[in-house]
Amino acid sequence: MKGVTDSESGFTLLEVVVAIAIITMLTVAFAPLIVSSVQRIQWAGTRMQELYTLRSEMEKSLASESYAKTSPEVSTHKQMPNLRVWSGGSNTGIEGLVVRVGDFVSFLPKGRGD
Amino acid sequence: MGLRDEQGMMAIGVALMLIVVLALFGGTLWQYSMAELKRVERTEQDIQALFLARAGAEIVMAAWLEESVGEKPAGVMERIYYNRDSGHFQLTEPSDYLGYVDVVVSIIDDPQDSLRDGLTQIVATSVVDGVSRTATATTYPHLFGHDPSLAWYSERYGTIQMSNAFAEEPVIMRTDNRASNNPLHVDNTLPGESEVVTVQFEAPAIVFESPMILGHNIGSGRNGRVNVVVCAETIFFDEVIVSNLPSSKPFIITYPDRIYSVILKVPDGMGILGFEIGAEDPTAKYGTVYFDHGTVSKQNYSWGFLGGISKKVLEVLKVKNTSKNLAKGAFYFKDDTDLSNLAADSLIPIPDSESRSDPFKGTGTFVWE
């Protein structure tokens, strides 16, 4: 069989233009998929870093009541209303701070953490 | 060029290959990005669930700490929800909630492990969007001084019981934080008695989480001299105020001494010798003491003409012959150190030490597992 490289015939201009058009069309067709995927991967990396930062901020807030009250990262901290988690004893409710950092929420009882 | 010739076939092949490669590349990238998104979402829910579980454990822990012995929460607690709208934890199911926590309080039954057997354990399991996390907190191996097995003081009132006591485990001295005016104090009225009474509490380590204000109720206190001996290799104090009310005879009646002091002692077979820390007396035994609070003082009182008691100056206790306050300090203490009568070599500052040593630093009654 005669090899491709041995052939003396080349491509016409029209063939080349059509080939480029097909390649362009294919690339354009797949481009949004590729671009959005890359963007998603980038976003995931950034968000993951953000989550670890928020987690660390949350740990710091839970370790210190005064930090939790003053930290600009703590979006809200409020006094807990009475919460009676069990029916026995003389327990009338629990007081403390609801500590919220980003989408993370936890609780710091009054008098703990300092 | 026809489709049937070689170049035509090759062109179709190349085009198809390009389609396949691009599709494969795009598809893989898309799948990877979706997996990353899922991973981020899962991590976020996992962390949310972790903090929610800790919140549940903290809430129950706070309830546990508030209750006196015998009334502590046990078994399955009410389910706790976090309401997104109000930003509060609540027991009824809200319409929009982040997740919920189920908490169980149990006593560990493990005869094989004497250190864990009988400890209280709080297990909180939270669920956020189907992702579940568990947080476990366990009391560390210690007793409270007010536990019935010791009964060193009244948890409710802080009154020190005047009988010697010994424990093999570290002991936490903490009064009921709901009651006001309940520091650890001497309050044992015995009119007419005027003698030296010594009460000794002995354990490997004693941690005072409540103030010890010995003359808190000095008006109705015990006559004579009361020495509260804290015998431990390691002692952590909160606020400490010893009291001095010397006898007086302003008219015909003689009013007695009411002198209440704290003596630090090292248990037999424990402590370190003086030569190890460069003390003047190389053979003397030393323990370690940490004063966490900003007040370590002697409260001076005096009898009035008609028997009333008036407060005199509060004398800040200092290391003998120096200006170093005991408050917020860490020291090696010599065996038999009397806080109200400090000898020159009785307290040696521990260099580069914080007021509380690491093993107990930041620990509450519970430790996270």
C-alpha cells in the first residue's frame, strides 16, 4: 500500500478551510464544558481553603469566649435562650453563646473557654 | 477528494479522533470537577455536622456540670435542632433547620480498664443533610472533693468538713456555681473552743476550681487556729484568701483567735528534693503550686469593743524578701509551707512557667476523645 507521506497529492485550500472549520466547530462545541469544568475545579480549591480557614476560626472562637465575642470573623453570637435538654434535676436551661462562623454553628456555654 | 480515497478516509478518521479526544477530555474534566464539587459539599457538611455534634455535647455537658451529684443527666437527651431562621438551638423541630443532634449520657462499664471504668461519657451524634458525625466527651479520671466518697466540703455551701481525707486520684475542688457566696471556707461554730485544729486533704494532685476564702463567714467561724493542709505533689489554686483575727480583750471579755491558714504539704514518697531545683536546703522535699487567680492574700480582721468584727487591710501575699506576688505565679513549695507565714525558702519561682501547667490547661471537667 502506498504510504501517506509518499503521496504527491496535497490538500486543496478548500479542504484545509473545511478542516479548520470542523476543528473550530468541535472546539467551540466542547469549550463551554471544558471552561466551566476548569472554573468549577478552581472554585472547589478556593472553597476548600476557605472551609479550612473558617474551621480554624471556629476552633479559636470555641476556645475563647472573649475571642468569640470580639472576632470580626464571627458573624453572629447571641445569648442562648433557656434550653432544657432533659427533664430531670433542677436544670432550668443552658446559657451561652451560639457561635456562628460562615456556615458553621456551634455552642459555647457561659463561663467556658476563658 | 472523494470520501472513498485514502486522504478522505484519513480526514474522517482525524475528525472522529478529534471528537473522541475532545469528548473524553471534556468528559473527564467535567467528571473531575463534579467530584470536586461533591467533595467540597461533603466536607462542608462534615464540618457543619462536627460542630453541631460538639454544640450538642457542650449543651448537655453544661447541664451535667450544673447539676449536683445524684441529679446529673443520664440516658438519652431530647433531640436538639439548630433553627436557621432564629439562629437558636431548640427542642422542637423547626421548618428550616441546619441539622439535629442526639445526645446520650452514659457511664463507661469497662472493668478491664480501671482508669476508664465508671467515668461519665457524653456521646453526641449530629446529622446534617444526611452526613453524620459523632463527638465524644469523657470526664477525666478524677473525683470531685464533694463526691460522697470524699465529702471534703459541701458542694452547695462551700463549707469545709473538718476531718482528714485521702484520695488516690486527682481531686477537683469546685463548689456549686449556682449558689452565691459559696467559696470554700471554714464555717464551724464551736463557741468557747480555742485550739489548733488541722484538717488535711491528700491526693496526688488537687485542683481548686473555686475560690478558697477561709474567713468568708468569720463572724460565725470556728474559734482558734484552723490549718487547712493541702497535701499534694501538684496543686492548682484559684483565688486564695487566708484570714487573721487575733484574740483581743477590749473590755472584760476576751475574744478568741480566729486564724485560718493554708499549709502546703508534699505526700510521702512524692515530690522532688531541693538539690534538683537549686534550693538552699538540698534535702528538703518540694511540690509544685500554681496560683491561677489574681488574688492570693491575707485578710486581716480585728475584734471591736462589743465583739463585732471589722475588716482591716487585705494584705497581698508575696514571696518572702521579694516583691514577687504569689498571684498568677508558679512555684516549687517546700513541704509544710504555711501561706500566712512564709519562710524565705518556702516558695521558689518556677522559671519560664505559666501560671497553670499544660496537663490541666484549658481542660474542663470533660476531655474530647
